[in-house]
Amino acid sequence: MKKIGILTSGGDCSGMNAAIRAAVRTAIRLNIEVVGFRKGYLGLMKGDAIPLDTKAVSGILHRGGTFLQSARSPEFKTPEGQQKAIDNLKELGVEGLVVLGGDGSLTGALALHRLGLPVVGIPSSIDNDIPYTDMALGVDTALNNIIYAVDCIKDTASSHARAFVIEVMGRNSGYLASISAIATGAEFALVPEREYDLAEICQQLRARFEEGRDNAIIILAEGAGHAREISDSIKDAIGFETRITVLGHYQRGGAPTVFDRLLASRFGKRAVELLISGNSGVMVGLSCNAILATPLEDVIKGEKRPQDEVLRLAEVLGV
Ligand code: ATP
């Protein structure tokens, strides 16, 4: 293999740049040329590629987001879109591809593998819902962002005796909400995986304030309810002032943590090594602190990462 490509697709996350850098540096040591496709599969379908050498990836390791940019491209889901991508890769002489993204992007990578292109995926999604990896890239940084914000909000909540509903990302996954609630000592984590009774929550909050506690933090995964409805119900039931903070895209950005920088470096290096050794159609993943490769077929078919242990821990700790 003489030339490979790399792209970032779907939602961005911190650590993508560090992974691109590691992949490029690994490839160059092995005398392999690298090009980066801009805006994910969109760039692949347009042939929008830039050469990547050590200079091109210098100064990016500590930056959040992705300097190659990311996009969502419905056209790539079609056979015509995928054929365009294959044709462009052939024309550019690109013999293999590293894809960074969430489950949708990895499904796209599997489609290219089925069309005969050597592909390796790197799980990158703050939801941490990708099977066969203990952690996806960007999760640790997002959690640290959330925890910093919740700690700040807790200070002001105490000063004014308020309850706060803090909405975090997670359409179908309560991972960020559960972990951040455990790590900040929040009163409740409302997640899509677990039913909750708002009346019961209000009762517990009333008892809490009657005991003289001066704040309450409820962390809500975006897919588990509407912050406004929950906040209004709490206010009506307990008469306490309530406020809403939606953390939104703040969670995605910022300098990657040490954990994400290291994970990105390990993932990027291993992805290139797998690609050139002929291991196509796999995703790198973290398992018991080792970097393993799992067939993309299994990743896509696999059950979403079970949250049972985290949810049980939250329950035991009274979250
Ligand atoms: P996130 O976890 O941040 O949502 P993601 O990778 O799951 O990231 P998606 O929007 O689901 O984000 O997918 C990103 C892109 O991957 C899509 O815009 C599309 O180009 C490609 N893709 C998604 N699903 C498929 C599919 N079934 N077949 C081929 N390509 C797909």
C-alpha cells in the first residue's frame, strides 16, 4: 500500500485531530503517503483531498474539533454516492481509508469495505454508545466539560437555594448523564434507558429542601424528556425556584484530555498498522486497556453498549 486516506464524519469530538496526527505520523514512518478528505463522505464523493504530511498535522494535537471538518451526507448512503467515492479514490490512487466517526459513519465504512476498499474505523462519538470499545474517542473530554460546568452551576445553585435541570447530550444514550451525575454528586440522572416518575422525584426534592439542603442538581439526557416541562413540574410541586441550563455544543469542543489524546494516538497508530497489514473492515477499540480490532459487521450488528453497571452504580449511590 502506497497511499491511504483519512476522514472525519458525523458529529465532531475532541481527540479527532490527535488521531489524524497519529495516523499520519505512523504512515509516514512506513513510507506511506496520506491524504485527508474534507467534510467526511461529502469530500470523498467530491474528491476534495489535501495532502497530509507531518507539517500539515503539526499544532493540532491539543485542539478540539477536526481540522479536516466533518459533515453529514445523505447522498453517501446511496449506492451511487458510494460508487462516486470509490471512483475518486481510484483516480487519486488511494488504496485504503481510515474513517473516524460514530455508528452511522462506521456503517458507511462497512459499505466501502463491502465494495472492496480496505477500511479501518476509529470509534469517535461522545455518546459512548458504540459496541466493542470501552470508550469512544471524545467521551472523556465531553465528561470533563460537563463536570466543570455542573460544579460551577452547583456553586450558584447553593447561593440562591435553587434547583437546576442541566441538559446534556445523549439522544438514545444516558451515558454522559449517568456518569456526570455520579461524578458530581447530582441528585438525579434522567436517562432514556430508565423510566422515571416525576411526581416521586418532586417528593424527594421537597424532602431534601425541607431538610435544609440549599440546592438540587438534576442531570437530564436530551433524549429522556423536556427540560422545560421537568423544571416547571418541580417548581409547581415544591415551590422552589428552578433554572434550566442546556450545555449543548459546549460539551463537544475544547482541548482533549490526556486520556483522549493518548487514546487518539493509540487508535490512530493501530488503525494505520491494521490497514497496511491487510486487516480491512475492522474497527479499533479499547478493551481492558488493550487496543483490539473488531469486524465492522459485528460492531454494526452489535448491541448498543449496555449501561447496566453504570445505572446500578448510580442507583446504589442514590442518583
Ligand atoms: P454521531 O454519533 O455524532 O451522530 P455518526 O457517525 O453516527 O456520528 P451519522 O449522521 O449517523 O453520524 O452518520 C454520518 C454519516 O455517515 C452520514 O451523513 C452518512 O454520510 C454516513 N452514513 C450513515 N449511515 C449510513 C449507512 N447506513 N450507509 C452508508 N453511509 C451511512
